[in-house]
Amino acid sequence: MSPACERNKAARTELEMTWLLLFALAIQRERPPLEALAAAQEASSAHPERADLQYELGAHYASLGRVNEALETLRLATELAPQEAEYSLAYGEALYRAGRATEALPYLEKAFSLPEALLLLASVHEKLGDPEKTIAELSRYVDAKPEDRGARLLLGSKLEQAKRIDEALALYRSAADGESLARAAELLSRRPETHLEAESAARRALEADPTHLEARIVLARVLSRTGREGEALEELERAGAGNPDAPQLFYQLAQAYQRAGRAIEAQESARKFQELEAKEKSEREREARVAVTYKRAADTLQKGDMLEAERVFRSVLEIDPENTQSRSMLAKIAFSRNDPASAARWIDEAIERDAGIAEYHYLRGLFEARAGRAVEAEPSIRRSLELDPAFPEAWSLLGSLLLDSRRAEEALGCFLRASLLEPSSAAVQLNLASAYSALGKTEEEEAAMERYRLLSRPSR
């Protein structure tokens, strides 16, 4: 930081620092995330004793995936203000997301007054293998947030798994959405004495959601079991018109036609059921084969066997011709083998199939830049950053392109963003030094070079 910035920071009044805090709290909604991070870093550095500033900085780190820095700053926030439930929740969540569920537990318990903490506590207890506590925390959360339909349904499924059917049924019946009522209907349909209640619940589910397939199947099943075969068949045929690819529906239709003595239609429905079931099974098997083969290719590449890795990635495409991840990996392999034409072809094919992945556009720009086509490279890199503003490699590459084209001021902005995202990168500091040199900022250049030398030292 320049001497002028140091003087400005020292001169700020408490009122100004309060404004800076409010700015940091609001900026994420109004400005790019890296500018928000910079504001939060400046505020927390000026007042390291402020728990609220440490908390805000930790939240920014977490949103950008900088796990270790998020954990450290959020830990500090909880130490500075142990009474703040929101800080304990944020730190507990960061620990849980980092795979440290046991450590997260006391912080989440301290934040029990916040409904979000109860939901996370349920996740922690499930991860730790305690279904009763999972249900207990989910129940508390649903009581606090009854409008959260997803959590209500999750609680119901956990109650069913624990064989607490009456409690699950009561939970489903207390709701008004189609899915909950359909689940209630399914549970009620299991016992003859509650068939009429099941019918009522299924009809209510269909009133809430006329397209709910499971509710219509349950309704048809109940109608059949109560001797109304004609009505049951009508419900199934109505469902069949809107769900031509649902195997369970055609299974039910085959049975209903058989009971009605309509043998030809029963055979056709049974054939359709078998065809759809086989297709679903084949798709599941294909997805499993793709996952296993891709992992084998990645493991092979990690071991350094590039030729074999290329062969296995190609075999992924034989199983799944639309797989973009394998095309991206084949592009990287081709590029490392000094085959730019193949690299460009593979990555172009990946972008054609999925243009929403930032890394694919970055690779396209990288290949163009390495081929000396900076003008063609720049739009690809900028597109990559539109998709993922927290992509340090893309910021560095864009900065290099701009510096080479004598746009040093713009390049400096790119390198500063890369530095925010990767503060421990020696290469980024070297890039910063180059930009400062081009701008004639000797003091800043020397500071960047000093950081470069420190970061380049081998660890002992």
C-alpha cells in the first residue's frame, strides 16, 4: 500500500469507518465480487479488532472459495464477539463445508436461535450417523420455518426411514402442496381402513398440482382396491397422455387393462413398460460407466501416462459422445503435446456443447494467445471472466495480453484482481511488478518484487 493510502487510512474518523463497514456489507449486491473483497479487506485491515468487519471479510472469502482464509477470519470474528449467533453460524458452516463436522457442532449449537443453524445441525448429525438427532433438529427447523417445503419433505422422508410412519403422515397431511399430499395419500393407501382418506388426499394433491403423476397413480390404485376399476383406468389413461416416458405408469396400465379384459392393450402397455424400464436401466449403466472411465482417465493422467490417459478419455466419448469434460481434457493433452490444431478443435467442440463453462473459454483464449493471436484471444478470456469473475488464471492471462498491447493501466487492474484471488502466488506478484514498471511506478514495482522474492523462497 502506498504512503498516501496509509495516511488516508490513518486519518479516517470512526464515522468514516462505520460508512466503510456499511459499504462493505452492501457492495456485494451492487459491485463485482472482487471489488467487494477489496473493500472488505481494507476495512478489516484498518480495524482488526472489529468482529463485524472480520465476519464480512470471511463471508467474502467463503463466497470465492478461499476456504482457509474464510475459516481464519470467521474464527477471529467468533473470538472477538462470541455472543453473536450469526458469526458462530458462519464459522460452523465453514467448518462443515470444509469436512470438519465434529468441530462445527459446538458453533452451530451456539447459534441455535437461527433457523439456518438448525438445518446445518441436522446435516452434521446425519453426517455423524445420528438419525434421531437429525430428525430432532429438522423438526425444530420446520417448526421455525414452516414455509420451507423442501425441509418439510426431507423431514418426512427421514421419519419414514425411521419407521415413524404416523409422524410422517401427520407432517404430510398438515401441508397443502401437491407433493406432501401425494406422500400422505401413498402412506394411507397401504391400509384398507384408510383407503377413503387416501383417495381424499390424492384428489387434494391433484387439485394443488394436476400434473402430479404419483398422486394420480395412487388415486387409481385406491379406486381399483375399492372396486371402481373403470374410474381407476380412466385416471391412468389421463396420466398416460401427459407422461409417455414413465415406466411405472405403463406397468399400472398393463395391470388395469388386464383386469378389464382388454388383452391387446394390456400387452401393448406391458411392452411399453419393458421398453422404458430397459431404457432407464441402460441410461443408469451408461452414466456409471462414464463416471468410472473418466476417473480412470484422470488417475492415469495424474500418474503421468499421457498417451494412455488420452486413449481412456477418448473411450469416454465412445460411451457418451456429448461429454464436454473429456473434450476439455483432450484439449489440454493436445496442447501439452504441442498440437495446437487438435487442442483448438477439442475445446471448440466442448464450447459448442456447453458454452456456459468459464474454463472452456479460458482454454480457447490460452491456445490463441500461445499461438501469437492476442486479438483473437482477448474476447475468449473476457467471456470466461463474465462467466466466472473469480478465475485468477483468466485475470492473469488477460493482464498479460493487455500489457503486451501497451495497455498497462488496464493490465494492472487485472493483476490486482488476480492478486486478490491468489495472494500467495509468486507469479502474480511478478506480473504486478511488470505492470508497475510499465507505468513508471518504481516504489510499487519494488514492493511487488519483494513480495515475489518472499513467495518464491522454498519452504523449509
